[in-house]
Amino acid sequence: MLKVERVQSVSKENGKTYNNYYIRGTVEGVDLRAEVIPTDPGGYKLLDIVFKGESERDLKVIDREFKDASGKTVRSRGFAVTRNGLNDNGEFKEYSCDVIPKRKSDKSMLAMFLD
């Protein structure tokens, strides 16, 4: 299973600390690092909940298949950062946040990791 790593960085412009999210892998002996981001800006708060102070979480690959209006089968692949654990009430819960590759090259790297 692929892991998502949270790395903190400090902006040179304003001195604020930001979190970046990476998936690391090796393809043909080359170490690669693909960056992922939440699907919208509100997702950064969700990622804080999912990571809950840890630096690494699981990447869940979500393969979807459906039929479009013409009956043609359409396949798509999505990703989510996940954590399973107990919530504040002691109940088992899966926390997740959908993520997407930040750049086209990150999308290509993810595809290579999954092949």
C-alpha cells in the first residue's frame, strides 16, 4: 500500500508554516516524489484531522466504473488519504480526504507507482 507523507515547510515570503503531502516511490531505480493536494481548499483542515499529528497515512486508490448516458462503460481512478481509528466517542471510524495530483508529472508518477 502506498503511503502519503506530510512534510512541513516554511514560506520564505511570509514565514508561515505550511504542510505539503507527498507519495514516495522508486521506478526503475529512480527515487520519485509525487505531490498531492486536496480537491478543494477546505480539504486542508480535513487532512489535519486525518493525519492527527502523525507524519504518514495510507493512500486509498478508488477505482470507479459506471455507464454514461449512451451506455458506454466509463472508468475513473481517484485517491483518498485515510486513517482508521476511534473517534472522540470511542467508536471505530474511517477518516478520509480526497486528494489529486498537483501537477501532470505527479499524475504520471502515481500511475508508475501503481503499475
